[in-house]
Amino acid sequence: EAGVAQSPRYKIIEKRQSVAFWCNPISGHATLYWYQQILGQGPKLLIQFQNNGVVDDSQLPKDRFSAERLKGVDSTLKIQPAKLEDSAVYLCASSLYGEQFFGPGTRLTVL
Amino acid sequence: KQEVTQIPAALSVPEGENLVLNCSFTDSAIYNLQWFRQDPGKGLTSLLLIQSSQREQTSGRLNASLDKSSGRSTLYIAASQPGDSATYLCAVTGNAGNMLTFGGGTRLMVKP
């Protein structure tokens, strides 16, 4: 069974630029999550999807972050414009019966 | 608001030692608790999942216990090996949904 796929693995941008991350969950997993993990901290949930609907986006900075899951499968997370404090690893996870499985993450560096 | 704390933040032990990692959470109304391993530059690997009705789970040299009433979980690693060196994260899912709240992790170094 293939795991959660994410791309790109690494991204370096300058502040005020925009960036997008892609996630392909495990086949059949209805729930998809995006987490932000700042160096030295545990991951923090940004947004949770159930199929193509948003379940929880209370911790998503909506002035600059957006996410979509149009067909209930793949998802994209966008940051526009990026700030220095957005430097982090962005993790995507999916779940079927409560247990979450994580992708390798995208490491974003904002200069 | 659920808060998860892991102690210690870092741990260094010689190979072969048995060790215990601690996790505490403030709201005992949880659905389940997961322990993850994270290697540098990598994503999270699920190690053990304990449902709220369970007291412990075992996988190989790993044993995780859950005491919901006191808001605590421990991860026991037997006969530690250098390959166990990683960051170990504890996370809980609240009854309201599937959102995971993570602790800050314990960075483990096992020296040969």
C-alpha cells in the first residue's frame, strides 16, 4: 500500500513570495490533514478535510494561507504572501479509522 | 484547550538500557493516543495507537501505557539500540473529532 505522498520535498523562497504544496493521501482515506511543524516543536494542525469539505480550519492563518481538496482526494496548501515565520515543515496526513499516517513533509525556508 | 507535555525534552542513554518516555495531557476526554517516531528531516511514523478504552499496547520492544484518569501515558523501550535514536512524539485525539494535539517531543540519543 502506497503511503502519503507530498511534493516538493524542499522549497526556498523569499518573503512576500507565494508557494504551494501538494499532497496525495492514502487511497480510500476520506480524512486529510495539514500540519505545520516549526523546528523543535510538535506539529500543529492547520486544516482538516473530510472528503472535500473543511472540518476544522480554526488555526489556519486565513489572511495568507489557503487550502483546497476539490475532488476529495489530492489537496494543495498555499501561502501568499510568505513571511519569515512561515519557515517550517508542512506535513500532510490522512486517516480512515482514526489512526493518522503522515507523509514525508515539505521543508519550507523563507529568506 | 488540550495541552500535551512531554518529559524529558532530550535524553541520552548507553546502548542496552531500558528507558521510559513520559507524556501528559490536560483534558482526559480523549478518543485515542498515538506515539510517533520522527527521524531528522523525515515525516512521522506511527509506533503505537491506544484507544481510550485500552490500558496498553505492545509492539516488539515498545510498550505504551495509558492512564486516562490521570492524563498520562508512558512509552517504554526495552534494550535500547543506536537505531532507536530519533524524536518521539505523543499525540492525543479529542472526542470532538480527529484533530491530533501533539507534545513537543523527546529527542532520544542511544550511544553505542
